[in-house]
Amino acid sequence: MDLASFVTSLLTSFVIFVVLVLVFTWLSRRPGNAPVYYPSLLLRGLDPWEGRRRGTRSPVGWIRQALSASETDVVATGGVDAAVYLIFLSSVLSILVFSGIVLLPVLLPVAGTDNALERAAGLQNGKTRQNFTELERLALGNVQAGSLRLWAFLLSVYWVSFVTYFVLWKSYKHVSNLRAAARSTSDVKPEEFAVLVRDVPVPPPDQTIKDSVDSYFRALHPDTFYRSMVATDHTKADKIYQEIEGHKQKIARAEVVYAESKTSSKPEGTKPTHRIGFLGLIGKKVDTIEYCNDKIKELVPKLEAEQKITLCEKQQRAAIVFFNRRSAAASASQTLHAQMYDRWTVMQAPEPREIVWSNLSKKIYERQIRQVVVYTIVFLTVVFYMVPITAISALTTLEKLREKLPFLKVVVDQKEIKTVLQAYLPQLALIVFLALLPSLLMFLSKLEGIPSQSHTVRAAAGKYFYFVVFNVFLGVTIGSTLFSALTTIINNPPGIIKMLANSLPGSATFFLTFVALKFFVGYGLELSRLVPLIIFHLKRKYLCKTEDDVKAAWAPGDLGYNTRVPNDMLIVTIVLCYSVIAPLIIPFGVAYFSLGWLIAKNQVLRVYVPSYESNGRMWPHMHTRIIAALLIYQTTMVGVILLKKFYYSPVLVPLLPMSFIFAAICHMRFYPAFAKTPLEVVAQHDLKETPNMDAMYTAYIPACLKPEKLEDVDIFEDAQSHTTSRATPI
Amino acid sequence: MDLASFVTSLLTSFVIFVVLVLVFTWLSRRPGNAPVYYPSLLLRGLDPWEGRRRGTRSPVGWIRQALSASETDVVATGGVDAAVYLIFLSSVLSILVFSGIVLLPVLLPVAGTDNALERAAGLQNGKTRQNFTELERLALGNVQAGSLRLWAFLLSVYWVSFVTYFVLWKSYKHVSNLRAAARSTSDVKPEEFAVLVRDVPVPPPDQTIKDSVDSYFRALHPDTFYRSMVATDHTKADKIYQEIEGHKQKIARAEVVYAESKTSSKPEGTKPTHRIGFLGLIGKKVDTIEYCNDKIKELVPKLEAEQKITLCEKQQRAAIVFFNRRSAAASASQTLHAQMYDRWTVMQAPEPREIVWSNLSKKIYERQIRQVVVYTIVFLTVVFYMVPITAISALTTLEKLREKLPFLKVVVDQKEIKTVLQAYLPQLALIVFLALLPSLLMFLSKLEGIPSQSHTVRAAAGKYFYFVVFNVFLGVTIGSTLFSALTTIINNPPGIIKMLANSLPGSATFFLTFVALKFFVGYGLELSRLVPLIIFHLKRKYLCKTEDDVKAAWAPGDLGYNTRVPNDMLIVTIVLCYSVIAPLIIPFGVAYFSLGWLIAKNQVLRVYVPSYESNGRMWPHMHTRIIAALLIYQTTMVGVILLKKFYYSPVLVPLLPMSFIFAAICHMRFYPAFAKTPLEVVAQHDLKETPNMDAMYTAYIPACLKPEKLEDVDIFEDAQSHTTSRATPI
């Protein structure tokens, strides 16, 4: 890629970004778009324009607001998870800023004043002296082999590493305190009083599973056991429930339509009708309101019968056990209960809204096998996807494309089109391609048998990280030699370092463009929310009848960490790995993470609504992966500098054990409080209050099994129990 | 080594064994030797000859008694640890017996009827057809390369592996139940109510450590916290205490001497005197009884003062916290207390008698660093000791020895001496050599900062296992090529398999002799207890004055797992690895483990007294190492059979992942109950009884700090506390 297409690429990206920001500034001021740009504010009952009326009507008001919002505001709006995501972005930003402060003023002159490229070009053929760009001149490639200037590059790797350790240590501590603070508030959260029990053994024939869970936990926790809820297979009940809800919705819509028809020409109105056949297209025409009411009347007793059967006979071998104190639940979730570990395994209960009921009953061995199978599939996917990526890499040069597809000649030969295509084609192909994967990975992670949504998201993010690092980073870098690289890895593991070191410098410009495209276009789209805006307006115009429908149309969803985090991670890996090879990438990285932080903060404050709260459980995941990126960086740098015939390169080797030790110390010191609940965090409020235990129990009842009135919790519990009255009154 | 010296070796070993057994039979019947042969019985107040008087006076009576004793008897006498050691021996025995039943009748004829050795010899030179022994003829070496007979050897590896899996699974389950049973008895053991707390943070200046421990645990466990005991640096108090005890002992002895002198010639007796200078050789002569009484009078107030200072001012940042219920202590020991893991780390308290006070106060990071340092030293030791072992291997043939040390010619050239030396020299050198190591390893393991004696023993046993496997097994096998082997490992890890496969068959005879020597001579000495017998009689004659002195002279000690287990493990590794290469080793292995089991059972029932009880905590350690031996075996067999140009050899490769999966499943299912205390095991007796908590507290008070009367527990506790009266009365 020459300098012209690089600049074109940057400029077009920038223009798109500016246009999108302008679009956002214009659109977000129109009251009709408020549900798209301020859904979070609306849901919390706030007026989105309140701030603006007080004089902040400037187009950059959102920036000022985002900057001035404190972490407490973020936690209050988006929860600890969102705050932790922002800390992740700002940590990476700090790493890059601190690195850049030293690396840019030192390395750019050191590289720029050398002339390895000129000499190499001069040696090959005298005339093509302009074969290299300014970009290449300011990179490691321009330093002559064996030159003492390489010490500057070598020490820079140390600087970047120490900056990373320092920032990560600070951030881990900060996040740990944030998590502790969030968990030691006096708010009563049902999951703090509950424990998830799996692998319940088969009860004796005269007992239900509920009875055996009750007697087991009452015996082991006589003072603190409150009651238990056995997981049930409620798919059938849920189906009937959904049917009833569907009919209720139809009635609501039909009533709105009926009322509207009344106010117009005919005062008696037209009763809405629909056909009962396939998709409402064929079959008998019926009065919607009457028909649905009949259906509901018919279904309600069916649901009640099914509820009874579900509660009593469809019990699964898993349960949620409630304790009357936080510390009791925290202790119980960390204590080994059974002598054989394949029975009565306990863990912290997930939040009610993020629980994955269908996974609760999976047995311990089944979970292990599923995990192995899923990881095999992921491994195959990672390797299999290499094929198309390799193809894209091979087609990177338009010349090759034209040769292979001659009918494109007409288009490609036009100069402007050619420049744009050359700048974007490979990157666009890559980005589109990556959009297909996350759903598959979420699906696979769910198959593993993980009982909570947040853990599933983490598992999917982990898989996606493998994918992007292997395929995008390694794939593009090593390019068409990928399969020979695989062979190398198998035969001679250290060989891959040499191979990477050989290929890395060549892809620097590609990744510069990639990062720029990602943040200009990606963040532009994110901020302007064009897609949700269009969908919302279309839906409101043609589909929504009731208020509930409209609300559903603008429901903002959450941040989608499962793709967001690994994509950021990819940028972390790229920027770290090129930070010394081509220091010019650092400003791009800084731009990516500062813009990302700003826009994410805006979106957290105004748009997204968290669908669950894991209290920053994502942080150790991010931390480990930043260190993994650092390790890839350190390893490749040993090879890159060695290839420059600089034999002090092994001076870098101590960095690798250093990173491992750093990771181990962080893991030892901070991780336990993320995996388990520390007693000192939860025990503070335990004796001061008597929480409403019934409410907590009710929070876990699935919608389709909920008794009509909340006083019926006892009835619900008795339905699960074989003995109709409980053994001991509590 | 030729057949003659092999048979000589076997025969002499056997003769020594028979002589030792006869010596045992004769000596153990003499009542004066009872404290040597029946100390365990005497300590439990039983009459060693009771059984014999009832008609079992036969010389093999001990065998009958050992065979008839049930596991319950063993647990009652030697504790669960001894029972688990016997299970380990019998498990290995079962593995070998089951393997032998199939391997011996199948492999011996298959190998014996082939003629690879004859052909190879014939090819080299026609006359030396007797260059190989019957032993070699009955081994894998006699099967021709590429022959289909190798299928039998290949399938035998599968058989041995499956037998091992089966037996180990059964044994793990059995041990787990044994452990659970031992822990769910209603006996009140102090360690079940206690938790060891380390890494206590520095308290605020107005609090002692005791106060901060108390307030922290009272806040987190308001209902179940009983009291706490802070670890102190009591080395100085202990020194004074030991001095007082020494004087008391001297007085007791002097009184016996004085009384004896009275009964003889002079009725007024001679008062015993001694010199107070260096070793009692120089200085003023004093009346022992008076002098010592004066000293004691002088020291007692000093001790009391030192006790007070120790309790209050020498508190260490570690404590033992007592709970008033077993289940509370079990939960607390498994629950994360602090948000940062480097503060308030908790674990199960060790038994009072096995606690290592000096290690309690070591901080978490210090422990990590110590561990790394110790393992580095151990690694260097393992590698450094290879040098002498290699030298021994090189000198194995007497011819070489004679060449190098010509003055030995006179001795060596005599035929009988030559044969005996040839048979024993290398093995003896090895055995003597191995005797030096265990104390060093125990010392190193203690340096790691492990808080309990039993864990130290396990850590030392683990190190010793590395040592014997690397040095004895690999060292002897690969012999002088050891250093080239190290280079191979570093450059090309799979190369070591080929190297082992090449060298293994050659050392078969050496190891046959080694195993035989170990069990004939080793077990003969063990059973006859000649060394303790001689020491006891010498001591009783010349040193012992009082009853206590005599008791101390025959104190039997415990089984010494730290050397016993790794030595047995070495035999397991050797026998497994040669089971298919030279199946004749199996009967030797069977003899080793059956004799070992019999003699160990006898010694457990009559001799050794356990010095602590870890409830079979050693089992997972043994289990893992048996699987490690199996993995070494499987890996080498792939190489050995491949070297025979048998290209179905990779059929064995699936065994390796199979072993790993087996190990993982066992670890997952059984291990947690060994590392932690399952609630269901301890909760059974909790509510039925009200244990004497003061007695438990007292059990942990070190001897030198013990208050005179037991009612003074409160005084002891108050001495540690800053506030003289406790905050809340319990």
C-alpha cells in the first residue's frame, strides 16, 4: 500500500466520522428520537433535555457531560460492569499514553535518521528510490542491522512492559475495591442470600428432590437454612404462558385499533378481526378480542394444571437454596458439602434475571464432556476460518484481484475507485466477516452448561479473543504462509517467533489503516446509532400499536461485552505488538481508546441498560488477556530484534518470566475476591436488618410458574414437596 | 552381569533374609526385648505374650496375627495414615498380581521361543553363543524386530494400564470412605474446632494482634466464634523451660543413684555430685540434687516473667481461632475472609502435636519465594547428585574398577569375593548413598513455611520421589550418557523417549537384583530391628537411670513416610517399566510388596506409634505418583516397541491421554474431600454434644507457655489481650 492510498483511507474514514458526528448532533436534538439516543435516561424517568436547557445546548455538550460524569454516576446508571469496562478502556489508554510519551520522541528520530531502506533499495536497483513511504521510514525497518540504535528499541520494550505492569496493578486494585464497595452496600439482592446446588443425588423413592434438598441442607445448616427452590423443566408451562401473553398482547392491540376506529367515521367502530390459520393468512375469520379472550379462558386452567405437574413431577436435580443471612450463603457457597465431589456441588447463585434454567440440571461429568466438545469445535472453527482470511490476504493487492477476475477491469482501472478499493477492500472484508461469529460463540458457550448469562458472555468473549488474535492478527501478519506456519508450530515451536518477526513489520501499514477504520467508522456508527434509529422509526410507523410495543421497539439492550471486549483486545494486541516496530501506531491506539472511552461513557450514561450485574467479574478476564497480548508482544520483539542481527536481543528474555510472575501475583492477590465472596465484604450489614425473605424467594420463581398472589410462596413451595406440610415450621 | 553372579546375589540375599527372620523369631521371644519388638503394645498397656500363651507360640505366629488383623484393628492401633500406607502396598500388590496372572503365562513363552539374541550373537561371532543368560532369553530383547509376537507385548501394556486404573479407582474410593469414617466419629479432636489464620494485618497501634484477631472473627462469625490464640515467638521461653526440665531429669536420676547407694554398703548413702563446667568435666563440684533444686527455684520466676512477655509482646501475625462447632470451623477454613487474598488467609488447623510454630508467622509472599528457592535447590541437588551416581554406574564392572585401582587386584582376583562384589558393589553403593538424603529434604521442606509436620513429610516425600526416579531409575538406566541425555531433553524433548527405550532393556538384570536386595535385606533388617535392639540395650545398660529414661530409650517413633513412600514408589516405577520388557521382574515385585505389606502390618500393630494423624492425607500424593509411574511406563513402551521396528506401536499412544483423563477424574471426584473438610462428614455430631472447649484451647498451648493449672486458660488468654478483661463474656 502506498502513501496515497493510506492517506485517502485515513481521510475518507475521518470524513465519514465527522459526518456521523454531525448526524448525531442533529438527530439527537429532535425530541422524536429521544428513545433512541436517551433510552437509559427515559427508563430512569429523567428528562434528556434537562441539562441542555440549563445552557449546554452546544453540539459538544455530550462530550462535556461524559467527561464530567464521575465513576459513581456510571455505577449508578450502568452498574459496576459498565464502570469496569470504562476502566479497561482508560487503563489501556494510560498504557499507550505513557508508552507514547517516551517512545515517540525517542524512536521516531532514531529510526528516521537512519537509512537502511534507502540502502537496501539502492542496492537492488538505483531508480526505485521512492519505493518506500514516510511511514516505513519512521519504523524499525529503517534502522540498519546490528546498529547500536537498536538499544533504544530494546529498552523501549522494557518501558512499555513496566508501564503495563504498573497500570494493570493500579487498575486491578481499583476494580477490586469497586467490586467490594458494590457488594457491601446494604441493598438487599436476592443472589446474596442464595446458593446454587447442582448434582443433587437421586432421592429415595418416597422423597421428591425438593424433600431431599431440604433435609440435606437443614441438617448441615440448621440455624441459617431458609428454604429451597428446586429447578424444574418448565418448557411446557412456559409455552402455554407465552401463548397466553401473546393473546393478551393481541387483545391490547385490538382494543387500541377498535378505539381508533370509533373516533373516526363510525362511532360504533369496527371490531378488529383476524384469520386463525397459518400466519393469519388463511382459515376462519374471527373477532380478535372475543377469540383471544376465549383462548385465554381455555388456557389458564391448562397452565395451572401444568404448573402443578411441573412443580411436583418435573423437578430437576438442581436447586437454589436460600439462607437467612448473607454470610451464611457466602460460606455455604464456598464450602465442600459432600464427601464425593460429584454430588451436591455448590456455587454462588446467579442473579435471577441472568439464570440459565436449562443448564442447571446438567451433571458434573456432562459439563466436563460438553466443555471438551465445545472447545474442540471452537478450535476447529478457529483453524477452519483461516482459509477465507488467507484468501483475503492473498487478494490484498488489487493487481492480483484484477488478474483473477478480469471482468472487474473496467471498475478497477478508474483511478479514484482503485485508490478507495485498494484502501478498504481487505479491511472491509475482514470486518464484515467478523460480524458473523459472535452468535455462534454465544450458542456454543451456552452449550457448555454454564448456569449464568454473565459467565456465558465471558466464555464467548474468551473464544472470540482466540479467534481474532489467531485469525486477524496472526492470519493477516503471516498471510498466505499460515499453513506452513502451522506446520512450523507443530515441528518446532520456537520457529513461529522467527516467522512472526519476519512478517510483522510488513503488515504495519495494514494495521494502521485497520485501527483507523475501526475507530472512525465503528465509533461513528456507534455514536450516531443510525441502525437502531432506522429500525425504531420503521417499527413505530408500521408495527407498534400500544405503548408497550413502542417501548419494546426502543429497548436499548446492554453493551454486548461478548464482542466489544475481544474487539478492543485485538486492538490492544495490535498496538502493543507494533508499538516499537512502528511507533506511529501509538497515536492511533490513543485515538481509538480515548474516543472509545468517551463514546462508551456517553452510551453507558444515556443509552444502554444493563441486563444483569456481575459486579466487575469481567475484569480478571480482561486483565489476563492484556497480559497475554503483552507476552505475544515480548516474544515477537525478541525475534524481531534478533533478526536485525542485534545479539543483545536476549536481554529481552527476562521480560517473559517477569510477565508470568506479575500475572501470578495479581491472580493470587486479587482473583479470589472475584471468584468467591469474601466474608468481610458481605458480613457488615448482616445483623442490622431482617430482610424480606419471601421477596427473594419470589424473585427466583420463573414467570411462567409465578403464583397469582405473592402470599402464595408457601403454596409454591409445598407443591414441590412430597409431604404437603413442611417438616419444621420456620 | 552373568547368570552366576545374579543367582549368587539372589541366594546370599535370601540367606541373609532367612537368618534375620530367625534372629527375629528368637530375639522377639525374650521378655527383655519386648520394648523393642512390642513397644506399641506396651504403650497401650497390653501384654505382648497374651496371644502366644493361648497356643500361638509358633515362630510364624506374627504372620498369622498380621494376616488376621482387620483394617479396624490397624486404624485403632496405627491410625488412618498407617492403614492408608497398607492400602497403598496392597493396591500395588493387586496391580502386580493381576498383571502377572496374564503377562507371565503369555509373554514368557512368546519371548522364550523366539531367537533374536541367538541370531544377533550368531551374526557377530559364531562361538559366543552363550553370551546371553536365561533372564535375557525370557525378555522382550529375544523377540525379533518387526515380529507379530510384539502384539502380545503391546496388548500387555493395555492390560497393565487398565488393571492399574481399576485398582486405583477402587482404592481411592476405599481410602476416601476410610477418611470420612475416621472424621465423622464422635471423638472430640481439637483440630476439628480450630482454624489456622495467617497473614494477619498489622493492627492499629492501640491494639494487640490478639485484639484485632478477636474483633475481626467475632464480627464475621458472631454466633460461632469461641476464642483465639495468637502464635508467639516462644523460643526464649522454650529454652528456659527445657533448662528446667533438664534439671528435673537430673534430680530424678540423682535420686535413683542416691537411693541405690543407700541400700548397699553405707546406709546413709553418697549424695551424687557433678561439676558445673563444660560437659561436667571441669569446674566446681556440687551436690546435684541441691544444685538443681536451687537452679529450678531460680529459673521458675524467670520462666514466668518470660511467659508474660512472650504472650503479650512477642505475638506473631498468625493465630489459631476456635469455633464452638465443627461445621463452623470447617466452613470458616474454606471461606475467603478478606477482599485481598494476602490478608487473613485461613486454612484447617493442624493437629496440636504436629504444628510447626516457627512457620506460622511466615507471610504469604515470603512462603511463595521460599518455595521457589527451595525447589531451585532441590532441582540443583537432583542434577548435582547425578555425578557420583554416574561414576558408580561407570564402575559397575569390576574389571574397570580393577584397572583403575590396581591395588585391589589381590582382593578382586579371588573368585568368591569377585562374584559377591560383582553382585553387590553397585547396589550397595547406591543404597548407602540414598540414606544420606532424607534429612536434607525434610529440612528444606520445613524451610518452605509449611505449618504442619504431616504436610512437611509429604513435601519431603515428593522431593525424594523426584530424586530417586531421576537419579536411580533414569540415572542407572541411561548411565554414563546422562549428560548427553540432558542435552537431548533440552533440544528435542521427544528424543529422551528413544534414548530411554534404547537403554532400558540393558539394565533389566541390575534392577532385578536391586529389587531383590531391597526386599530381602531391607525387610529382614526392618523386621529384626537389629539396630534399635542394640541401641536400646546399650542405652539401658550405660545411660538409663530412671523409668522415663528407659521409656525414651525404646520410644519406637513413627513409620517415617518421608523415605518409606518414595522408596516404594521407586520400586513401583521400576517394576511397572520392566513389567513387559522383562516380565520376570513381576514375581520380584509381588514378593517385595507382599512381604512389605506383611512386615509393615506387623510393625504397625506392634512397633510404631504414630506421632500425628492426617487421616490419610498421604493417599492423593501416592495416587498421583503411581499414575506418574504409569505414564513413564507407557511413554517408554511406545519407544521400546517402536525400536523393535514394530510400526503398530502408536496404538499405545491413546493410553497417555487416557491416563491423564483418569487422573483428572479421580482428582475432581475424590481430591476435594482430602484438601478440605466436607460439611456432611463433620456436621453429624455437632448438635448432640457440648464439647469441653477449654480442653481444646489448652491442647494448643505450647508446653513452655502452659499455665500451671488448667483453669487458668482465661489468664492465658487475657495475657495476650491488650484489654485485660474480654469485651464480651462467652
